[in-house]
Amino acid sequence: MRRLFQRSGRMKNLATSRDGCTRSTSWITYMDGTTKTASSSCRYVFVGRLGIVRYTTATILHIREWLPHGEEKVLLLQLQEGPTFNQRNVTPAEEKVMKQRTARSRAARCAIARDTRRSADGMRPALHTQNMTTYFSRLDVQLQEELKKTAEAILASGKGILAVDETNEGIGKLLKNVGLENTENNRRRYRELLFTTPDLAEHISAVILYDETVYQKTDDGTPFIELLNKLNIIPGIKVDKDVTALFLSEDEMTTQGLDDLGKRCAAYKKQGCRFAKWRCPVKIGLNTPSVRAINDTATILARYASICQSEGLVPIVEPDVLLDGDHDIERAQKVTEVVLAAVYKALNDHHVFLEGTLLKPNMVTPGQGCTKKSTPKEIAIATRTALLRGVPAAVPGIAFLSGGQTEEEATLNLNEINKVQGKKPWILTFSYGRALQASVWQTWAGKDENLVKAQKELLKRTKANGLASLGNYEAGTAISAAGDETNYSANYKY
Ligand code: 13P
């Protein structure tokens, strides 16, 4: 039989195939000097020389282009010349180095696969390690669906979020104002008042709880979370561990709580929470916010959001550009735009599934000390403009914080924001703390006999804001106990 080829064999570990595995490649050198390779799994194009007599792992660097799917018939290996591979010309020392490198790169790929919870199948190792933002593992499809559904349920038409996630210290000040001691039971009594408000679910789709509240019960022993679920109100949880000074900054802050966040999220999920909230305050001053503070805020929010999603909680992302200061509305708008752009860049870098998130931003208003006041319409236009510039349309909804506005201001501004003509890719609703509770505190005054009246105050505000979330609120139609009283206090700690 005529001899068609002069040598053949298998080259081990020549390169890494697109599915992340190291495989051997068969080769044949024909009598006419051409070399053909065959491999069921390795589809790559080499450019440049492979070297006449030896192959080394350096050849891997010559991979320039992965063949797209569906082009299996394209030449597997393109050689510029007709070299012959000769394993015997690889010295034992080279062979050893090659093996070490291959083992190292495989270990690195496996680590990435572990971290991203994806099997090594389908990974493109070289590109994956070089460019984390373009190659990543998508969230499990079922998890995506779950997160999306929760986010959409929170955004039910004409409804918003009741934020009752004051820290024990924060609620302590409010209890003191009504002459009560800051005890576990008094904190529980107040929250029971809120959750047992008849018809609360008419305009409230979700509540944000504080850690302690997750485990508390009503007087008759019903866990708060069970009660909320029965009402079709989704329980969520504040997971940041509050602010601390950003060292060597101009009075800026950073937030804490990332270290054990995964574990805490898993525990809250088990208790029945379906979403989380993390607030990062941003201060406007002469030289602030600094780039460092903005980047810090963005990265922290992105890490938080990614951890929440990994545990099945919808993250509410809250960059809060504070009312503190005497800046005008233009400055507030620019800062809000810059912060939002940084936050969404970071969320994308961290592969956060945007459809399974919500944004809780400040409205764009002049600083508390600014002498030039703005109308609700001006606030609405500045807010919508900033959001359109910084928030991707993939985000399903935006639930504003009230940030120290009076109850009526917060309602009027939300109403105008929804009335402004033009593009509006998200649902725009409320996630108020102070602007839903100021009248409740004032009316309750810590006395059981005022409970029903206080609950009615809560309903007035939830209804007014429910209407405002649809742009249907008539100014002045919800007269509540604390209507026009300011809720602002400098350096407010929630
Ligand atoms: P306010 O509406 O009082 O600003 O509350 C903000 C907040 O983050 C509560 O969760």
C-alpha cells in the first residue's frame, strides 16, 4: 500500500479548546509536506509560525480568533508553513514547564468556574480571564425569573413601599419624642400598629423591615412576616450596617456590612424576606462628592446587589444624594447623574441582573439651605432628566426615598414626576419612611387610644402616594396631621 504520510501522532496539551478543557490533537504530516490536524473539540486558528521543530505553550498565545459557532467546517488549524511537529525535539525541561503551565491555567479556570457557579463547559478561558466584563456566567434562569417576578410584584400599579427599617437607634429618637422608652416591646408595638392597619395593602405592595422586626410577632403571636404575607405585602429587609466616616475625606461617608452579607441574606430569605435594601448617602459640598466617594458608593452597591441576587433577594439599590447643603437644583441634578452613571457601570461590571433590581434614589431638589426654591414641575423635570441619563431601561422600577421632604411635598413631587410628558421606561413610585410616618407618630403619640386614628393617618398618605404613583393626585386633597411639617434634619441617621 502506498505510503500516504510520513508520520502522525497526538500532541497533548497543545492548546486549550473553547470549552475550557485541555485535549490532545491528532496530526498527520503528508508526504507532500502538508500537515493536517484533526480534533473533535479544538477549533482554533493559529496565526504566525508554530515553529518548525518544536511546539511550546507559547503557541497558545498565537490564538487570535475563536471560530464562531456553526463554522465547524473551517480549517481547524492554519499553519503558515508546512511544519512538522516533532515531539522528540521538546526537551524534558520544556515539557515540564508546559505541564506546569497547563495545570496552572486549568486550576485558574476551575476557580473561575467555581466562583461563577458555572461548569468549565462553555468557558473561554483566555478571554474570560483577560476581560471579566464581557465573559461571565449568567444567573440561573429560574433565579432570574424569581427575581423579576418579585420586582414586578413590588411595582404593582398604584402601590409603593412602606419603609419601616429605622435602626433601633433611629426609632429610639422617635419613641423618645412621644415619651416612650426605646425598648424592644415599644418598637414592636409601633410596628404592629402599622402592619395591622386595615386596608394597608390597597396602596402598599411591600415593607422594608429592620433585622429585629423580621423575628417579631403581633400581640396574638402571629409573626409579622406571616401577617404581611397573608395581606399580600412583600417583606424585605435593610441589610446595610449603616454609615461610617470615609477616612481622610471632607466629611464623606461609606457604608458597612458586606463581610457577612451572603450569610445574612440566606437567613433572611429563609425567614420569608424577598428583597433587600442598602442605602449609601452621598453628600454635596464645595468639593464633594469626591471621585473616591462616588466610586466607593458604586462598588459597594454593586457588590451588595450581586450578593443579594446570589441568595434570591431582589436588591433595592439606594444611592441617596442628600438634601443637606445649600446647592441649587442644577448641582443636585449633575451630582445625581454622575452618581447614577457610576452605580450602573458598577452594577454591570458585577453582572447584576438589572431586571431583578429596583432603584431607590433621591428626587432632584435644591439643597435644604438653597434660597432659590423649585416648583414640583421643575423638580419633576430635573429628576426625570437625571434618571433618563443614568438609569438603564432594563431596570423595571424606581421607588423614591423622601429624604426629609414634608409629607405633602413628597406626594406632590412624585405626582409631577409621573405627569411629566416624555420617555418613561420605568414604573415610578414611592418607598417612603418619614413621608409616610410623620403623621402617624404625631397622632399616635405613644397612646393605645390613638391607635385607630394613627392608622387612618397612615392610610391617608399611602392612598395619596398611590395616586401620585399614577400621576392622579390632586394637590391638597390628603390633609394629614403633619402635612407641611418638615421632616428634614441635618446628617439624618436612619
Ligand atoms: P426616607 O423616606 O425617610 O428618606 O427613608 C429613606 C429610606 O431609605 C428608608 O428605607
